[in-house]
Amino acid sequence: MYSDHTNRELAESLFIVNRHAKTAPQPKHLYDIKKQAISKLLKENKAKKVGLHFSEHPKFSKQHSTLLIEIGGYYFHIPAEKKDFDQLKHLGSVDQSYRNPKPKLSLSKAKRVLYDYLGWDQKKVRTTSTSYQSSPSLLGQQNITPWNQRHKRR
């Protein structure tokens, strides 16, 4: 079904998808890829739950914790489940000095690797992309009279 990808390849692909999701105008599909891939990696014991961290982005001004996952030398945060609090150590605040290595990989290649790993058909996966339609604007129109030189309506 899928070719054998190393944990490192999968981790690098996840890193790229996650980085793009953080700045994407419509990140839902990218976060879905991340969630499904990490879930599968955990089931196959190719990913390891390290512990819990306080989230850097509290929800509704309330502190909550996220689950730290290690895959191929890369670290990711996902929402923690109730059982994680019983089974894992709380590590406190996120270490701001640590950064994952920066892979040299395009978003399209990263998505292909993860689609392949998940057994998803690239042609059938539809992303919800919004077509940006420009609203009627006066910008760029050449025949516009400045507001202070227009004739008054009677």
C-alpha cells in the first residue's frame, strides 16, 4: 500500500506540514494530516509519548496541557487525552531554547510522503481551498473622478 518511509522522513514531513499549518489561512486539512499521521505512528510504536507540557496558547484564558510526542528525533505537540494525565509525567513549561532541525523539504513533497504513509490517494484528497474573489473595488480603475471633483446629484 505504501512505500517504506523512515521515521526521520515522516518526522521531517510532519514538521513541514505543521509549520505551514501554523500560518495557513485554512489550516484544517494540514492539521488533519498531522493528527492522522501521528495517530498511526503511535499505534505502530514508531512514535513515543514523552510527557505533558503547559500550552503556550491557553484556551479561553485557562491553562491546559498538550502532549509532547517524539518521532525520529523531532518533537511535536498534540492535544492531550484524559488517560495521558494518569500515565505520563508533566514536564512543566515548554523549553523555548529547543528547536527541531529545519529540513529542506517542500510542502508538496511532505504532503506526498504523508499521503503515501497514510494510504491516501492524492487525487481523491480534497482540500477546502477558498477561491478569493475580489469585491468590486475602485482601485485600479482609470476613469474614476476624485471625490472632491465629482458632480453633486440633484
